[in-house]
Amino acid sequence: MHADRDSILKEAGAVVDGGVVRRFGAVDVERATLADGVGLVDADHRDRIGVVGPDAESFLDRLLTVGVKTMQPGQGGRAFLLDARGRIQLAFDLYRLDGESFVTDASPGHGAEIIEKLDMFHFGERLAFEPDAGAESALELHGPRAAAALAAMGLEAPAQPGDHASGAVAEVTLRIVRRDRTAAPGYVLIFPAGAYPAIWRAALTAGARPVGFDALDAARIAAGRPAHPHELGPHASPLEMGGMDGITEGKGCYPGQEVIERTIALGRPARRLMRLSIDRAVAPGDALTDEAGKAVGTLTSVAPTGDGAVALALIKHRAAKAGGPWRVGGGVAQPVHGPTEAA
């Protein structure tokens, strides 16, 4: 934690655990901010790795599920590295800066794994991995008024998820990335670390209110958005998440492609990600069972709601089609109907 960020967060009353800002006050109040206004979220804990060089495009394209060769500067989105069974080995956001420069944005601690696993396929291609050494910081804006807050800061909101562009606030050049982590559009601001106070205060002046990761993660779960490592890990296939986000259909060969294409053709992944409402406290990893006591799925993410919880779960296809309810932790889990935001 650099000094400027430390001072700002301490002044705002942040509760920090392992470098992650968990909350500033009551989580329920912060969740309301994300539902009705715009939350300002510290994102310095995320891992950002550069992949740079004349062979970076072809190298990434032959490994990842997304079409890197068709990705233009200013575009990006989710990407996966799969194993031969089509299971997720790496899950991150990939952004193209120019003809030879890409940036991965990943959950805390995943950056080292990205370098290690991609480097296993590196056989003399002209490229380098550039770990973020603390030269940049990141803040995120989430909620229905996030775009309005950007406009008040003099910044233009990128139109599509994964799109990114340059802008300036208080004479500080930054990159604005569209990244929807909740049901509403969200934006990441990436800038030199020393500019943290200036960008933080500009966002507050624009109407944003500090929000911690606990409230943001609860909003993610309520929106049905999968995240690494809870949903997007070696236990799962991307297609079980309910959409094609991170997969370019018809793309050339990559590890696990045959399994992915076969599953698309059959139209039936083995399991399905579902949102659940549960009438008591539960925890990730708890098993779901049907009326006969047969296991049908597992909770992957949980957010408390009063005496109960909202959760995400990977559920066997036949059970998901039947639609529950199911038993979990001595309570009852009911499906939450409506579209799942698999992004």
C-alpha cells in the first residue's frame, strides 16, 4: 500500500484486510449505494500483467479462448486458458493497448499464475511479461449513476464491456475501462499511483461514495456474475456459466477447443450456474440436495441477506432444468428467476 493511498483510505475509514478494502461503514448502506447511485471502489489489490512484444498477438491467440487477432486497440474482454478437458486454468480480462501491447487484469494473486502458465508455452516468441510493480493504481465506479459520474469528471464512458480509452482528470492521464461487475455498467480508472488523491477526490466531487469489496461482491452475486476463483476455476467449464462471454465461437485451435465446440453443438453443458435465494445462513462449498437426498450441486459464492442469503451455485443440468427447490445447510434454496448476467 503506497503512502498516498494509505492516507486517503485511512481518512475515509476503510477497513483493510490483506490489502483489500472490505468496507468503509455498514455493508447494507454500501449495497444501497451500488443499487441506487454510484460506488467508488478501490481496486489496487487486483493483479495487472503486461504481455508485450511483436509476437504477443499470435502467442495469446493460439492459447486463449478469445479471438486476440481480431481484437483492436481499445477493445478487450474476458479470456480463458483451458486444459484438454475444457476446464478453466486461467481466467482474466484482456485488454489490447496497441499493436504489440496487451494487459491482463486478474483477481489478487492470479497474476503470478498467469505468468507461470503462459510462460510454459513460451518457446522463443518475441514477447515479455511485465508484472505491475506498483507504478499504477486503480479505482472503479459501479452503479446506475456511474456513467453520469464519469461525465461529471470530464470523461467519456466506453460503450461496450471491454472497451477502453484514454482521458484526463486534474491534468492526470488515465485509462477508462468498461467492466461490468454488477447489474449496472461499471468502469475502471487506471492511473499513476501518485495521482490517487486527485482521482479519489474528483470521483467524490462527481457524486461517488466509497464502497468496499464486500458490498461489491454481494452485488455481483445478486446479479449472477461469475468471478475467479469462485465460479471460474479448474472445477468448471466456461460454458457452464450460462453464456459465451470469453469464448469466440469458430476461433482457430486452442487448448480445450474440441470440448468447447462439441458442447456448443450439443447445447448442453454438464452443469449450469444459477442464482439462489436461501432462507438461512450458508457458506460456499455447501452441497445442494434434492428431496431424495441426492447431491445436485454446490454453492460457489454467498452473500448474507438478513437471516438468509443470496448465492450462486453450479447445479447439474437435469436438476437445474427441473427448477428446485433444493435443500442446503438445513435450509431451502429457491431459484431466482430472470436472466443471469454471465459477464
